[in-house]
Amino acid sequence: MAPCVGLSMASPEPGSGSIGEFVRRRRKANRLSQRDLGELAGVGTRFVSELERGKPTLRMDAVNKVLLVFGKVLSYTEAPREVDLEAGT
Amino acid sequence: MAPCVGLSMASPEPGSGSIGEFVRRRRKANRLSQRDLGELAGVGTRFVSELERGKPTLRMDAVNKVLLVFGKVLSYTEAPREVDLEAGT
DNA sequence: TGAATATGTTCCCGATCGGGAATATTTCAG
DNA sequence: CTGAAATATTCCCGATCGGGAACATATTCA
């Protein structure tokens, strides 16, 4: 396995878009296939696919393995507004 | 279940400390027991405990349910350095 | 247009999450 | 110090994740 992907530019703010979008963007920017990324991160190809497509029930440890390839880790931010509890109104 | 906890101050940056620390801080600031928070979020008491103590294999959906109580959601940030791949040296 | 590659979907299945409740600890006020 | 409340740990167990591989599409490019 490669030591670490060269990576080009890094996103300034913590969450421009969903995690999945970020991963896909980065993966493509680095010309990696899902399989490649999966191997680099130590997760399966299917997982990479699910992650990029926004599956919500993924486990944090696996997600972090992928994010780490791009020098990121899971964190938290302000919720997108209105999305608090279902106690809307 | 209560509509939404009042919440006091909100952390400016997206990840001052671990997610678990954040949750615990917030929970206490709002005088909630783990059981209360669990009910508010719709997760079990044990889960809240594990989350606050930093268990890494938790599922994102459940974590988000808890974070949402405090108006947050999972996101990603710069990794703490050195923590990239295991390709150290 | 057709082949090659990448991505998405499905299946099998062991591993483990997460709820719930009981029990052991820890924490804290009086 | 003492007892109550809160938190941590353990157990049972259904539900589902995640790896791996096969197969179906979708993309890409010459």
C-alpha cells in the first residue's frame, strides 16, 4: 500500500458538502478508483461506494479510515438549520 | 419527549475536543442525565455512555441523533496531524 | 460503435452494534 | 460516613454492518 496519497488542495472549512461528496471529490482529484481508495483505507469497495452515496448507518471507525487517507477525521458542526429535532414549527 | 433543549452557548469552531467530550459537556450544561439525553435522542442509555467515552465503532446515524439534540451533526475536519495513515516515518 | 474500466447492486455470512435491563461502580450532597 | 442518584459494565439477542466476489450498469475513450 502506498504511504500516503499526495493530495492536492485541502478544503478550508470543515464541511463543505456532505462527507460522501467530500470523499468522492478528493478521490477523483487524486485519480483513484473506489477500489484503490478502499485498499488504501483498509475498507471494502462496497463501503467506499456506500459512503460516497451517503448511507447514514455507516460506522465511524470505517468512515474515519477513509477520511484519514485525505488527512481528515470525523467531527461535528452546526446542523443545517431546521434539522434539529422533529420538534419543528 | 421534550421539543428541544434550550441550550446555552454554542461552540464556535467545529470540533473543540472529541465528539464525546462535546456531548458530555453539553449534556451537563443542560442538566441532563444520560438517560434523559438518550430518550431525547432516541438512543439507549448505554449508547450515550459509550459515545461520551469515545467508543470508535459507533454508527453515524445514532451519533447524529444525539448531536442533533444539540443542533449539531457529524462532519469532518483536519486530522490532528501525524494521525494520517500508519505510514509514519 | 464497441471494448475496457469504473461504479453500483446483490448475495453469503461472521462479527458486532445497539436496545433494554440488571448489576457493579462512582459521584455527590447532607 | 451514609444513602441516593448517576454512570459504567455485562448479558441476551435481533438487526445489520462490512468484506469479498459476482454480476449489472454506467462511463469513458479511441
